[in-house]
Amino acid sequence: MSDRSLETVADDEAPQFGELSPPNRTLMGPGPSEVHPRVLRGMSTPLVGHLDPSFVEIMNEVQELLRYTFRTDNQWTIPVSGTGSASMEAAIGNLVEPGDTMLVPTNGYFGGRMASMAERAGGEVVEVDAPWGEPLDPADVEAAFDEHQPDVFGFVHAETSTGVLQPHVPELTDIAHAHDAYVIADCVTSLGGVEMRVDEWDVDVAYSGPQKCLSCPPGASPLTLNDRAMDKVLDREEQPRSWYLDLSLLEGYWGDERAYHHTAPITNVYAIREALRLVAEEGIESRWERHLDVAGDLKAGLQDMGLEMNAPDEYWLPSLNAVRVPDAVDDAAVIDYLLEEYDLEIASGLGDLAGDIWRIGCMGYSARPQNVEFLLATMEDALAEQGFDGA
Ligand SMILES: *Cc1c(COP(=O)(O)O)cnc(C)c1O
């Protein structure tokens, strides 16, 4: 035995920090939303191996719960390792082949991200326009199809940058399918909070993230593909550019084989299992209803204060409320005041709506009456500080 002491003594250079103690925030921004205590408890559960028979069981349960939440029977339904952008890139990077044309929307930040990903996949990008703060008009989508004959059409069901819900989803998927194209829906800020029916609405590929309406920390992100889309992916002539997100390889792990591809983020899989169990306990339709009710109270309260919503009711997005900043009110000062005085997080506008709106999330575990009451009371105070009296 060596006589080196096992006692460890920090050397002079080792950084020494205090124990982790982040502030206790109320999260009413564009995500992450507050995490349900049961999900946090699930995350402190000891690990098993990622090929352990007990973990294979957990994987099956997560897949079944995801199918329930997406309203789909798609066999190809998995949590992708990574944040929402990983499931987004898995969808676009596998479905879009070099030379394919992808039609993307210009009415928000995430349509722009779709375009970047499609380009990196070797696709050609064409656009269908609508102003930031408005949804796509099916007639414009039809016209874009007639003009460009795209192979893939992507749209954002719940545009977090603008607080716009894309209505007419079945109309959009009909247009795409009449042109033999595939549809990819960004459901990051709708899944588990706003009505989305993958099978009934004929969406070929849908992806989401855990930290919005599912109230789960980022790390494992929902993705579903129907057989038609998966056939295209498995028939590719050229491999997708990402090894990590190659669905033909991931099939080996999530499909029948259960072979190693990469180590699943075990703790995040535990987390999403618990988050999805909460969805199933509540019932998906009741959950959509709760978001409508709680965010409806938020909207009514803000309007009573003299504030205006950016989106009309037809395409108001309950999970992300875009509120007009009144003239002579400093949007950033209100955001800072709420954070400093009340530990409450909301966000500013982005892109074309920067300075014009606040973005107030009402997602998952954050979509509770007590959060709404707290937000309304503190917002009233913040506006009074700014000398605003709209009522
Ligand atoms: C948050 C979000 C994403 C990206 O998810 P990350 O978890 O930040 O990678 C994609 N699309 C929409 C609509 C989002 O709100």
C-alpha cells in the first residue's frame, strides 16, 4: 500500500464556492416554466444503467406517455437527448435531404431557426410571409406551394416570440398533402398546454421541448414521426449530417433492438416521465382547459388594468401572452423591477416586436391561479412606479 494519505486538502488554486442557492423565482417568462415538485423529486432518484432492464421499462412508459400527450399512435415517438432545438434539428435534419426544398414561415423567431437548420441540412429554403404577431394565412401557404412546390413545410404552432397561436392546422396539412409534401410542426410551446392533435390533424412530424408547458427541466425533448415521414428518413440516399441526431441510428436504441448509441440522459428521462405522468393524471383535455382558464384570468386582469393584448382572441396563445407596452412606459424597467422587487420573471419582445410587447408565460405548473394573482398585483405596482394609470 502506498503511504500517501487519502486525506485531501484543497490546494491554493482550487476555486471554492458556496453551496448552490439560486434565488427563488416565480417563472412567468417564455420558458423555462416552474418545475413541478414531483418532477424535482424524480430527478433526485438514483441512476440505473441506460441499458438496465428497468430502464428499458421506463423508456417504454415515456414513449407511451408521449404518444398520449401528442394524441398520436405513431410508433416513432421518443424523447431526444437535448433541448427543444435538438428535437427540432432531429426533425429537420433527418427529413430534409440535400436538394429538398423546405417552406418556412417568416412571422416569428423560430421560423428563422427552421430556415437555418434546413439550410445546414443541405435544403433550399423558401418562405411564406406574415407579419410578426400574426399567424399564417392558409391562402398564402397555398400560393407558396403553387409557386415553389416544396418537399417539406414547417410551421410554428405556438410562436413563443410573438404569442401567436397558429390556427387552421388541418387546413395547412391538407394543402401540404395535396402537394405531396411533409409537414413539420413546432409544438414546443403548445405540447401539454394548448390543443394539438397530431393524428387527427394529420401532422407528419411534431417536436417539442420539456421546459415549456410540460414544466420539466430542459434535457429530453419530445419528437414524433408518422410512418410516412419515417419511411422518407430511412430511405435517404445520403446520411444526415448529424451523427448524434441520426434517427436511423437512434432507432437502434429506442426501437426493438435497445442497442447502445449514446448514453441516455437518465435523470432527464426520469424527469420527463414524471412530468408526463402529471399530464396523464390531469388528462390532456383538462390540461388544455386549465391553460385556457388560468391564462384567460391573466388576460382579463391585464385588460382591467388598461393593458392591451397584442393578439386578438382568434389567435391568442394562452401559454404565452404578448401584452402591448403602453406609450411612455419603459418595458425593460418594468421587467427589471419585477425581478428585483418580486423575484418574478417575465420577458421582453424580440425581433420586430422588440420594445412593443412583454411576453408573459402561463405554462404547465406556472399556470396556476396564485401565480396569476401574484403577477397581476406586482404588475400593477410596477406600472404605478412608471406613472401609468390606464384604468
Ligand atoms: C423554446 C423554443 C424552441 C427551442 O427550444 P430550446 O429548448 O430553447 O432549445 C423552439 N421553438 C419554440 C417555438 C420555442 O419556444
